Amino acid sequence: MNSKSPEIRFNGFTDDWEQRKLKDVSTYSNGGSYENDVSELGKYQLVTLKSIDMSGNLVDSGRFIDKDVSTLDKGTLVMILSEQSPGLLGMTAQIPKNNYYVLNQRVAEISPKNNIDSYFLSMSINKNQRYFSRLGAGTKVQNISKSNVENYELSSPTLFEQRKIGIFFKHIDNTIALHQRELEILEKSKEGFLQKMFPKKGEIVPEIRLTNYTNNWKKEKLGNLVQWKRGKGLPKKSLNTIGNGKPVIHYADLYFFPAAISKVKHYSEENEGYLIKQNSLLFPMSDVTPNGLARTSSIQLRGVYAGGDTLIAELNEVNSDFLSYQINANSNKIMKYVTGTTIKHINSKSLSQLTVYITNKQEQEKIGSFLKKIDEKFFYHEEQLIILKQAKKAFLQKMFV
């Protein structure tokens, strides 16, 4: 047998890892067919081809049965046998509790034996998912056979070291899940606030107000509130991301910027661009899809320059953050102003006809600040997720053979 050691190990472990086949450390079983018993609610949840994501997480399939059948044990692995999207064939997830999950067809049950840790085994299999993709067979849908699954070779240390590794990665995964839950909560909260913090058509006050304001809001055309300007120059080839030169905004950046810009992505040493006035709205003027044009971003930063195809709405009496969130919450209203066939366009004349609702400056600032804080929390958790996923990927490469 071949023996190897990983690049990174916990202190005190020096023994070589042993290479074994999956059938030596687990037992394999196929799922059943329950198509005639499926409902939207039920006593047991079916584990289907949609129950495992690209990160090896068990996700809600939305399919249930009430029929009393054999259920999966906690710690059992479930494996995708038919690839519904690239990278999923052979992916595994762990069953988190007893007497609730039932295995559907085209998903396999991998039950670890006493000489292998369940979490370690799942990490090892998912790290080497390419093995299963390489051996997949089929034309429209790739499938993996029982023999190819059972003959998968893995290297493993002693059970004690496996458990240490499993606990380490479980902690990372739990932290990732925590940030993902926070993102979901913030996203739903923001969506709810956006629907209720601005008046709907025919209304003069919003459903929710942050303070005890009682004044009515007034309806205005965007063109009556802004002075239109355009960016200039700054082709993409002149931009850099390492901070050389002045901070700039390319029109394509605006497809991805948040409603309120906190930092730029690009810089340029070229003597071009239009100096953006604080408290402005920025609109991209062209895109291949209308959706990219149905949005805006507010900017409160100083010393930032706009390149060509960037439409700038300079504001005086209205808070740009407040207006940006309002416009983006009703982005469908912009769609009717988009023109063009292959390349889509929008202009200041059309956007000037956009209807918005205005309250007093103090309430505007409170609303803009409130929604901006939600976004800041969202971006924090999003950034932490990226860091954690990159760290996990690096550790997987160096803590497994």
C-alpha cells in the first residue's frame, strides 16, 4: 500500500497516511423510488439530486413523503449519482439528524464504518470530485456507477487524527453557515424595508417611517431635481486596480456597484474623466441587456472621476443615497425608457420623466443612512464568506493527501 503525509498537520501526528478504497471504509446503498408518494408537506424529507449544493451542504429539497419507510442515520453521507449541473457528480453531504431523511433514487447512501470519521470522509470525497466527473458516463446526463464509487481511493490517518481534522473543518463550515444565514436575514429585511419605506403609487406617505414624521411626501419628476452631466474618456485599457493615479468609475462598474458607493474599483493615470460632484447619482448609459441599465448608484465620495458612457445626476436639495435606494427599489419603472436592439441605451431626457417621491431633507438622510447601514452589514458578511471559503479551499489542499 502507498503511504503519504499532508503538508499541514496538527502537532503530535507523524504517522504516514494509508491509502484505502471507499468500499473498505464504508457501505454503499441506493435510494428508492417514491414518485407516487411525493407531496409538498410530510413526515419525512426526501434527499434528491437537488439536496446537495456545490459546497457539500445538505439543502432543503422541498419534497416530502408520509409513507413509513427506512430513514437515514445521522452522520451518513449521501452522494449525487446523476449530474444535474457541472461539478455535482459524486458530491456528498452529511445527514444531520436521525429519523427524518429518506433517500430517493439516483442518490447513494455512504455509511462510514468504525474506522473512518464521517466528516473527514465527506471532505476527502468532495475535495476530489473530479475523480467522479472523469468517470461519469452518459450523453445528456452524466452518471456514476456503484463500482466506480466503491473503488474511489482515499488516503487517511488514524481515526483520532481524522476526528481532529473533521472538527477543524466543521468549525469552518459552521462559521460559513452563520455568515450565510446573516446574509439571508439582511437580504430579506432590506427587501421588506424597501417595499414599505417609500410611498406606493397613489399614496402620500409610506407604510413605515423611522421617526415621528407626519408630513406628506410629494411626487416629483427626476428631471426637476437634478442637473445632468456626462463622464468622458477613461477607456478600460487605461484602468488599474492597484491604486495608481486618481480614483475613477467606468460605466461597466455601475452594473455591480451597490445603491450607495463606499469605494471604487479602478484608478487611472490618464488626464481624462469628469470630476463627480458629491451627492450625485450615476447611471450606466449602455449595456447588452436592459437589466443592467435599470439601476443607479449614489456617490458621496470626493475626488472621483467618471469615464464615458456614465450619466451623472447632480443633486442639491435631495439626498442621493435616499433617492438611489428609492429608484433601485422601483427599477422596473426605468425599463420602459430603455431603447436599442443589440446594444441597449438610456438617456437623461428619458430618465427625467421618472417619478420619485420626496420628503423633507432630515427624513431623507435618516432613510438613506438606515439602508446604507444594512448594506454595510451585508457586505461585511459577504466579505467574510469569501475569506472563509478561500481559507477552506487552501486548507483542503494542504491538510489532505
